[in-house]
Amino acid sequence: MSNLKVVFCDNVLKNPFIAPSGVFGLGYDVSYDYELNKFGAFTLKTATTKKREGNIPPRIIETPAGMLNSIGLQNPGIDEYLKLFPTIKRFFSDCPLIFSISGETVDDFEYLADKVTEIESDVIALELNLSCPNLRDAGITFSSNVKDSIKVCKRVRKVWKRVLIAKLSPLSNFKEMGISLEGEGVDIFCAINTLPGMRIDINRKKPSLGNIHGGLSGPALLPISLKCVWDLRKASKLPIIGVGGVYSVESAIEMFMAGANYIGIGSSYYNNPDLLDEISIGIKRFLSENNLKGVEDLVSLAHKTN
């Protein structure tokens, strides 16, 4: 039987499926029905310097082949977050954790990274959520500005010495970002975050979301995330966590072939709590039928035959 174990820098994960930040909160606060410990690794909800209440409701709406969310990085703030961490760690007894941070300035990122060093032995990586606005640069997202992203990575690397993940927006320049950040201490890329979108309630005659716009996730995002991962793989040799729209065995295999080493499974898991098991079984079958030893044989396969 084909093996789904994968190497994640200095760690070995039981499978290549990673829960993306935000989708399942802090883990223990989500229904036990979803068996989150089945993931190869779990990315915690993004932490910020201060408590954030999040955006005004409605925050989540369905849309064809997906959903829009406008949570607004709701979280208790880094200090309270660290107080909750022992509870989080106990919940994830059989699943490695990735800590995610987001700042409004470069200084914020360095401050947050320094705080996370308090629990660095309990996490396998630190994720930089670069899809947030830089308040000192007219609100342009960090991942839309290569120079700002470089500044963030340099400052974080002063205090964080372990595995570092850069999470990119679908609006990033992947060629430039991949080449630039590879030389700034980033170990792994996560591509992509949600795509900005909105809906309008024609009966209320106003935007459906309280914040007007939100992030699109779900199967509708798959063609976009595949292209982003493809472009990033062309630009960089670093490992990639491919996130966005994976909802089936076939879509997971596509993501691997596009260049992802690991796969993020998010909102589709809510629609199908058996999704992780179905994809695992399906990939093992595909590997066996194609005489492939493991997941690593699928990675970037479409590039090799293109």
C-alpha cells in the first residue's frame, strides 16, 4: 500500500493534508464531528497584536460552488492566545501545530514572532499571513508589495529561527515573490489565501455581507489556486502548501501535479466530514494504479510532462 507520509522540513507528517488558518478556529472550539487530529498538521487561526472582534455580521454566505467569509481576523490577541495555548495543545494530541500571525505594520510582525518564541518547541512552523493591509503603505496588502514582504521576512528572521511559512494572496506577483522571498529565509510557501469577492441581496438592496466584501473559498477557487501554485512552482523550488478549492480526490491530485508538496483542505471539509478519508483512500489507489511509491512522485508531475 502506498505511503502518505511526507517530510515537512525537520518533521515527518502522517499525511500531506494541512488545515489552513482560520477555517477551523482554534480547533477545540469547533465540533468534534470533524476529527481535526486526522490532518497531517493544523494551522491555528491567525493571531494579531491586540484582540479583534471581527467584522459586523452577516459574516458568511453561500455562493455557487463556494462561500464568502468576512470574519475579519477575529481573535483574542496574542497575549490571551498564548494563555489558551495549553488547552489547544492538549486538544491536538496527535496533530502537529502551525502558528499563524498577521500584522498591520512590519513592527507588528516582528513583535508577534518574538512572542511566539515562548511556545516555539510546541509548534512546527510559524506562518506569516501576508494577505493583510500595511497601514503605513496606503492599505496595500503586504503580499501585493514585494519590498514590504521582504521587510517582514527580514525582521521576523531576527527573532524566529525555525521553519517559516509565507502565506500569499492570489493577487501576488508569484514569480517576483517566489524569487525574492526564497532568498529572505522563507522555508515554505502557502498559496493561496481567499480571493476578494462580494454578493448583493436584491431584496434588501444592499451587499449581503456586513463588511460588503469577503474572501471566496470552496471549489470555485480551484482553477485560480492551481494557476497560482503552478506559477509559484515555476519561480521557486521551495515546498508549497497548495490551498484553495480542493474538494475531491481528483482536485487534490491536480494540486500535487501543479507543484504543491502539501495540500490545505478547508471549507469543503465542512460540507463533507469524510473528505479527508476519501481523498487519502483515492490518492493511495491512484499511486498504486500508476506504480508510484508516494506523494512526492506526484509533486510537479504536470511540469515534467508539459
